[in-house]
Amino acid sequence: MASQLVLLPGAPVLVPELSGAAWTDVSTLVDAGVGMLQDAVATADRRILVVAQGPQTTELAYSAHDLRRWGAPSVAVGSSRSERELNDPSGIPGAVLMAWWWIARAGLDVDVKTMTVSATANELTGSVPSVLRTIHAHDGVVMLMADGPAALAPKAPIPLDESAVELDRKLTAFVQGEDELPLLQQDAATSIGWYSQPMWTLLSDFVAGEPPISASHAAPFGVGYHTARWAISSERVDPLLHTSGSNGVPHDEELSRPIVIVGPTGTGKSDLALNLAEELGGQIVNLDAMQLYKGMNIGTAKVPQYERRGIPHHMLDVLDVNETASVADYQRDARDIVERIRASGQTPIVVGGSMMYYQSLIDEWNFPETDPSVRARYESRLEEIGVQALHAELAAKDPEAAKTILDTDPRRTVRALEVIELTGKPFAASRPTIGKPRWDAHIFALDMETSELDSRLEQRTRRMFEQGFIDEVRHLVPKGLRDGVTAKRAIGYLQVLELLDEFGDSEPTASAVEDALDQTFIGTRRYVRRQRSWFRRDARIRWLDANADATGSLVDQALRTVRKRS
């Protein structure tokens, strides 16, 4: 979860190009806020989640903009990594533009996610669990944008109001951990220009009663500006998240049995997982090997942050694209996460379609040791004859192993040959005997008619390319995509890399893009056939019909099994 929280104001007058001669009145506050943000990023993971008020609750892409809205088109904010020209900022809430300005002012080159929240203070309080889950699941710095009242002086934006002065005094005490957060009726808050009350309400759930690491306050123009930085911990948030499911159903020992959702790609596993997590108050654990990688979003159909409904997601974005994914590492980390979710009283919901990762998680699987000299010999053989010829050698030695490993997967082909040589047994002999699943987990799989699934996969693949898949791959190349062993072989990414290689610095032709799309679809369809065949062999799985005319009953079908006492 997030380990640092920074409160910053969102007034354009804090920008030197906009404040003019008044800059001297705010420069000290700005310097303090910049220092807090820099210190927070240095302490936590280099990821920032911006939380700001907006017209709707959604996630905004971090892209290139400027402050032309306020007459400063020369002040650039937002991402400078990929956009060739600045975008029109008219649809971006002012608090978001100011948050991005703070990041630029601090000189930070970090991963940024932005969530806007639309709510009155009372509405936000009523939906705290879902809002908190999104923040709780973020691993890094939370940057919360909020201003104080705007009626603190005769020349303030709103005429002087003594109740505003008293409110700002109480906000200062609240920030210092010395007093509770004062709350006003919405009309009263609006009358003194305290438009950020919902964001302060959200802040209170994280830091009420906690002294900050550092804080600063100023009201140079009759508006209260507060900056502060806190270290936050799960002890504060967990009680709010773990009391019950979203439907108010208390947790018990039965509900802490994990739910595992597997099956072919494109059948709707993620939607079912989200629905069950909402119903049962659960947390989601990824079981897709390629979704472990940062930045591999469109091509892996990773659920965007704004569609996660505030539900914590684990084992996503944990590897850089030049790192090698390991089943053994996944097994260790995912088992630990599942145990922690169970200990909290919530239901772990594990979802994905990676076959070996699935088996490593729910069965006892002790991985054979590796021998560098044996592995080096097979890797040399791989360089000499290529992956498909090496895979043919594996098929000759162990046909069953070859059936479970793609002939485009060099790493697993080499590993299987290494294990066979080291153990003197078929590769499958090193794998676990299927028995009762770990934790007595409920296991579901989704499937549908082949013709319907093929149609969905074709539409999904085309949508990927329309949503910018080629640009996603292009942006991952400088991050080391070509240098990795695993990520670059992912279906779709391999085809687009080949497309980019063919055209170099030129834009690919429409026909070449269409060919890459077709090859991606074919590769996906082929992988789906393997998934279906592999999972069908596991008698522990309860299969659910995901055809279009049956999807409405998926949640009910699963819940009947989950809630049935054994």
C-alpha cells in the first residue's frame, strides 16, 4: 500500500508565471511543498497517485498539457515522455493540472496515475471503502490536492468571514494531529469558499490524529493553503476495509477460502472477479504472467485502475520488462499475499489464465534446482538451432512437456530440458500430484462456444490496436523490452516488435499493421486452445458457462458454491 501521503494546494496563484509580484508571498510555501514531495518520492517507491476533485470519479491519463487556461501557455505540465505536442487542457480539472505542475516543479521523473473524485463530503464519507481501496492498493506516494477556505481576509476571493478564519485555524490543528477535522454542511462550506471539503474528508481517514513529518501553512491572499507530508500505514486503513463486504455481509472463516478463476483468454474472468470481490469484500490477486510487467497494459488486457472499483489488486506491475518472470518467484510472493488477505478476514480472489502459475499456487510444487552448466549448454543449443528446433528435441524426449510449452517459448523449453537431464525423469515428474487444492480453494473456470469466443478474441485484438497497442510497444522498447527474456515473447508484443523492426523509423503501412493484427489473433486463438485443453484435465475445477446468453448467472452460480457449507 501507499507509504507516503502529501497534501498540496491546487491554486494557480502558486505558479510564479501567474502570481507576478505576489510570488514572494507564496514562494516559501511552494518551496516547502516541493521539498515534501521530493522527500516522499525518495522514501517510497517512485510512483505517484494523484487524487483530486473533479466532475466525475475516473482515471485520467498522464499526458502533456500546459496552463493556457489561466493565461500561461508557456508553462508545460504533465508527461513529457511520449507526446510530440501539447494537448488541449480544457477537459482536465484545474486541481489535476496543478498537481502535475507540482510534479514538474519538483523535477520528478516518475510513474504518475491520476484519479479524480466527484462527491460531496457526505457522499464521499458514505463511499469511503471503495475510494480507500484504490488508494490503499497504490504502492508509492499519494498526492492529495485540497485547499482551505477562501474568505480569510477583506480582499479574499470571498469577503472576510470569521467562520472561515476559525475553520482555517482548525484545519491547521487537524494537519498537526491536534484536533479532529471540522465538517460543515455543504451550503455553509460553499459560502466561505471551502470547495475541497470532500478531499479533506478523505484525508482524515488516513491521517486524523497523526502528526505530520513536516507541514507548512500560509494565507497570503485570504485563502488557506496547507502543505504536509505523512507516513501512512495499513493499521489505519485496514479496519475500514475489512469490516464487511460491500453488501454488508460480515466475513467469516468460510469466506476467507480463496476463489480461483481460470480458463481461456477472453471469457470474462476479470469481470467475474470484480463482481465477486464487490459482493464478498475481497481482494484480487493476478494469475496472468504477462500482467506482472509494468507498462504491458493494452496487450495483456490489464484492468485499468479506474475500472477496478477501488478493489485492491495484487501481483500487477511488479516487474520491469527487461526482467525475467519466474514461476518460483510468483509462487512465493502470491502465496504470501493470499495468506495476508486471508488473515485480514477478506476473500482472496485469484484470477488469470497462466497454467503453470496456477498450479504452482494451489498445489505443492517444489521446483528442481538449476545447474548453470547444463542450462548454458541448452541455451547455446538454442542460439545454434532456434527455439522451434529445440522444442522439437523436447518433444522427442518428453511429448507431454512439449504439449504444455509453446514452441515460441525459449526459456521454458530450455528449463524443461534442463530438468529432464538433472532428474532423469520426464518434466512432468517434477510437477506436483494433483490433490486437494491449497487452502481448499474454490476453483472456477469460464468457457464458451468456440465460435463466440473466436469472435470476441478477434474484436478484442482489433480493439487493442485501435487503442494504441503499437505505441505501447514502441514506448516499452527504451525501457528494455527487447532485452528481456519473457516479456518480448508475449503474444502480440512479439508480432508488433517484428513490425517495428521491419519499418524502422518509418510508420508501418496499414496492410502491415493488419497482418500483425491477424498474427496476434491467430496466436491468441492458438493459446486459448491450449488453455482450454489443459484446464479441462483438472477435475477440481467447476466450469461456468460464459456464453452471452448465460453471463447474467455467473455471479449467482459462483456464489451458490462459495456460500454452500462443506
